[in-house]
Amino acid sequence: MSVETFLVTGCAGFIGGHMVRRLLKEGFAVAGVDDFSSGRRANMADFQDRIRFVEGDLSSPRVAAEAVAGVDRIIHLASIPSVPRSLEKPMESAQSSVMATVALLEASWRAGVRRVVQASSSAVYGDAGDGAAAETWPYKPGSPYAAAKIAQENYARVFALQRGLDTVSLRYFNVFGSGQDPDGDYAAVIPKFIAAMLAGDRPVIFGDGSQTRDFIQVDDVVEANLAAALAKLPFGGEAINIGRGGGLSVNSLVRELNRVLGTDLKPIYAPARPGDILHSRSDPGQAEKLLGFRPRVDLAEGLARAAGVRI
């Protein structure tokens, strides 16, 4: 029996690097594509010579066709995953997410790819209020990034309906873990907090800290991607939440980090940022039903892994 080949788009990114390493560990052949608009070459140092790598902008039909050649299944992670950056540069956001996805889906259909699993986002729901967002909720985009992810989902459904391409979109909630970049204006909250607190600096919270997020560790997200890619049932463009199902306030996150890191640092509060939602929490039922997936890494262990400490 021949070994299947996976393509990981955005393979130089945070989640992409973890995904490639897991696929190689499982014995799959792996191809990758990245243009380094948000990923880093250093993130590929331990595996670049073990994969077939295509450097280029995935929105180019030529690059997309080269990337999918000989591929059985795709984990599509390529985009610029930042709400603030999408507000400043909406055209860039659309190019990196929407146009890249259309080119990839077209190339995948032409190449006879068996399945495309793509990264969507909880941002499509907007503010969840006190409820747990279910896949049946209507779209409420509050940023160009969210609008781009909605477009990605809809294109995946159309290619499934009109061309028979097996596609599924996974709506990630707040992913964190080791190797996540703490630098820059657009970095995610957990790596920024960890870097600051390990340096003895007080973490900066935008807003009053009562906003809640559904944090899920990157190894769990990798498991969900793999489960979706290998699931026996066919997909027709479905969207599935990937979260823990709990909402944690940013104030509570700082308290938990202080406990894990052995620090006692009070946060500094700054004005809320445009486009940020107040509350986000997933209903994870469909992931368990369709993928047999449940998160395994609890918050404290996940934070310790991200910080490189033991608890």
C-alpha cells in the first residue's frame, strides 16, 4: 500500500510547522507551500529537507498547481491570521485568504485531490455574548479577516457542490502553544503575555480584561486537522468548530499564567482595539460527533508547554 502525500499550506507558520512535524511522525509524505508573508523560515529548519517545498504566493495558479501535484490530502492553513492587520490592510487579507483559497481549490479539483481540510475561524461568529457558538449560528463578521474566512468557507462549499471536491472547514477558536511568535503588533495574546511575564514585565490587556476566549492548545488543533483529513465519511463543505467549549476571561488568563510561571504581575490596561470581539466560546459537539475529536490538553498544561516550564 503506497504512502499518502499531504500538502500543508502555510507550512512555515505556527500551526503549519506543528502540522508538518506530526504528519512526518505518522509516516506520511509531506509537501509544503509558503511565501513567508507571516511564516518564518526558521520554523522549517528541522524539516525542510524532509518535505517537497514550494516557495511562492498560493494565489498564483502556477504556484497552486505546482504545490498540489501528486498530493492526496491537503491541510490548508495559509493566510495572515490577524484581525488588526486585516483592518489596516484589507486587500492583503483578501489576497492571502480568499484568492489563495480559490486558486488552491481549483488546482485541487484539477489534480484529483481526495480532500481539502481548511482553517476557518471563530471570528465568523462575531461576538458570541453569553452563548456557546454553534455551527448553525449566522455569520456576523466584524473585520476583513472574518469576512475573508466566510468567503473561504463558501468557496469550499461551492467546489463541493459543483465539482464534487471533498472539502471541510474547521473553525479554530483561540489557538496557542509552543513556537508561537510573541513579537510584533499583531501577535496573539498568550505568547505576548508569556514573553512579557518571563521577562518580569507586566502584561498589557486591551480593554478591561472581562472579554472571554475559548483557548485551545496547538497539539489538539493538529489532532483535529488529522481527524478531519482521515475521517471515513465524505464531506461536502461542512464547517466544524474546533475549541474546548469554555470561555476564559483575559483577567483569568493572567491569573493562571502567574500561577504556572510562579510570578505575581498585575496587568496594565490599555484602550480596547478596533475589531476585537468581547466574547467567544464554542459549542464543540459537532467535532466529537463527526470527527471523534475532543481536546486532551488542559489549559495549565498547555500554558506550561508554551512557556517551556514544568508544573
